[in-house]
Amino acid sequence: MNCWEVLGIEPTGDHARIRAAYERQEKFASGEELERLRRAFKEATGGEPQTDNSPSDAGNERQHQVAEPPAAVRQENQELDASERQVVREVVIQVRALLNDSSRSKDAQIWKAILGEPPADQPHVRKEIADALEPQVRPMAENGSFPAPVVQFLAGWFDWYSLRDAHAHDADEDDMEAEKSAGDQEPQEELPPQMVNFWPAVIGWIVGLAVLATLFSGMGGGG
């Protein structure tokens, strides 16, 4: 098999065409096939083929590019070190203590102060905290144990989007129920103003005049 048969082209002095035929087959050649292809190129052109990267290097580079995840994904999926794991444990302890205080657990600002303290606010640390708290905290948020500001904060902080959507749906239903109740109430019938009874006062006035007249007539008769 001569060099042209290896390259898969007709004999030619066009180096560009020879190089194109060589590079086309180089992508799939390895081992003895690659060595035979290089000898054919040298025989056809009189020189060694020049490439920027060997096939293996190019393949490794493509593999590295495909395997490299985005920076945000790497940060979220990275392993926690010892100090970060200690932070997760401390935050979980603080939250469980908070849950035992019914008044403080309804304050969204206290939740923000505990969960937002660095490095607990880092995505990969926050994810570990969310995984540890979800079995206990999420059901309480769903059953109405927390007020709306706390539920909204937890839903956004831990990416519990279904919880936030459910809360918004419940709020809409409450508003609709309130509007319906207000619409069902019948307007109260206005009662006519009550007439003031003046007769007791009039009778009292007449009696008083009669008493006075009797007194005066008695005094006149005595004189």
C-alpha cells in the first residue's frame, strides 16, 4: 500500500490537499495506523506533519472541558471541611432551641440572624443545614406553626419553592374567603328613630300646677 492509498487521495503535489487528507484521518487513527499515516504524509510531502496538539492531548482537553462544572455548581457540591461541619451542627442546635420558644420562633428577624451568620450563608453550607432541618422545620412551616414572614424567609433561604407557592395559594384562598364572607353579610335594616314620650313630663307639670293652686287658695281663705 503506497502513501496515496494510506492517505485516501489521488497522487498530487498540493500540500494543502495532502494535509487535509492527513488531518481528516488523524482524528480516528491510533497506534500503528497513526504511525503509518505519518509515514505516508512524510513520503508524500517530504516533511513531518506538524500538529498543535497530539490526539491524546486534544482528547484529554475536551474531556476536561466537558467534565468541568460551572463555578456555582462546584461551590454548592463541594465537600465541607471540619470547621464548616461544626458550623452546621451549631446552627442546627440553635434552630432546635428556637423551636422550643414559641414566641421567638415567630420572629423572622431571629431566623435571619441565626441562618445568615457567615459562613452559614455560603451555598454549600446552607444546603447541609437545609438537609438537616427539613424533616423538622418544613412540616411546621406547612401546618401553619409559623407566621407568613417566617415561612416566606425559609422558603427563599432554603429554596423550598413548593412551600412558598403553597403559602401564597393559602393566602389567596384566605383573601377570597374573607371577601366572600363580607359579601354574604346582609346590610342591617335601619330602625326609625324612637319617638320621645313627653307625656310623663306633661302630667308632672299639670300636677305641680294643681298643688300650687291649692296652696295659694288655702292661703287666701285663711286671710
